[in-house]
Amino acid sequence: MRAVVQRVSEARVTVAGETVGAIEGPGLCVLVGVTHEDTPDKAAQLARKLWTLRLLPANDDGVEQSCSDLGAPLLVISQFTLYGDARKGRRPTWNAAAPGPVAEPLVDEVVARLRALGAKVETGRFGADMQVALVNDGPFTVLVEV
């Protein structure tokens, strides 16, 4: 699994003009891509990593904090294009991206595992044409692969 993680002060995702998920930060906006070899165990591993990743502003002792430290929210959005390959030609291929029937349950598993850890999680809508608006705090963006 692959995730693009952005530290945000706010983020929201809309579908057909309706807000389907929104968070106020500090928090994380997470775009999640799934490939063919991914499993529920990898989804659980990604959830644990996202919950404990120290990307949020430092505390008074100068130590960066995680969502678990602050109870900070996450906005998780499926993003098959993270497995796009544009090395050849001008048009990306999506061969490495898992198809919807494989990917959707694994993205749902990441969300379920985060919630089981105590996270407040908002989501996008799988397979929908989504508009994502966010304020990237920093800017601060990292790529996480498990």
C-alpha cells in the first residue's frame, strides 16, 4: 500500500457539491493507493503507521507529535492514481493499481483499523469524482509505503 500524507490545518472532500468528509487540524489528509499484492495485514500496518507517525507540530519539549498523541483527526481518501506509471510515453498506465473490488475493502480496512485505534476518521467516497480542498500546514507532505 502507498499513502501520500499531508499535515493539514483543515481538509475536506466533496462529491457533486456535497461535503462527504471534513476535518479541522492539526490533522492528516491521507491519499491511499492499493496494489495487487496488498492484504488486510498491510492495511493494519498502514493504519498503525499513520496513527503513530510524528508529523504534527512539536510539543513544548520540541518533540514532534502524532495523531495518537493529540487525538488529531485524519481524512482518508482512496486514490488509485498513486500507482500510475508515467515512465514511458505521455500517458500513464494504471496496471499496478488494484481493481475496485480488491482496493475498496482494503481502504475500508485502513479506516476501520484507525478507528479501532481510537482515531477520528473522515473519508472520501470510493470510486467517486471527488474534489479535495486542504490547507497543507508547512507545507509538509510525505510518502509512506508498507
